Amino acid sequence: MEKNNAEVIEHDLERAIFMSIYGSRKQRLLRLLGIAMIAAKHGLRGLLYVWPLALLIIIELPGNWVWLKIILLVLAGAAWLRFVFGSVRDDNQRFLQNRILKLNKLHRIL
């Protein structure tokens, strides 16, 4: 574990200093940038998993199969959202939560 993790700080003074830095505007913006990077990474990766379902939506099926296309669209969207939200939550906990961030170290998220 890193030293700047809030969970390993034992002294009240160190914890108060950490929390003042952690709550600063710069740190909030860096966390927001990190979450946006994680969401973009997993959003694009999630598209790789659901593109077969998306292709089935484009294919012209004989007869009136509109309901099947709607079901496929809903399944593709649900699978994509499940993948993205779960991955963003996990990476947020692993890389951003309870850590002091530096702009030049955000590349480790990708």
C-alpha cells in the first residue's frame, strides 16, 4: 500500500493534513479527470464486448422482427452499462480513492 493512503495514517495530525490536501479543489479536479479517463477506457473496451449484438441490430431480418431488434438493443446496452459501471467502480477504488494524486502520475490509470 502507498504511504499516502488514508487507511494507513495512524496519527490525527497526519490524517488532518492528508484530508485538507485530499479535499482541495486541485485534488477533486484530478479525481474527476481520473474518473473520466477510466470511464473512457472501459467504455471503449466495453464496446468490444457488445459489438456482435450491435451488428445484429443492423442486419435486415425477414418479416416483422422489430421486437427482436429492440430486445437485442436493450441487451447490448445493459451488458455495456454493467461492464462499464463495474469496471469504473473497481478502478476508482484501486487508483483514486483515498490517494493524493499528481497530474504526471495519472497515466498509470490507463
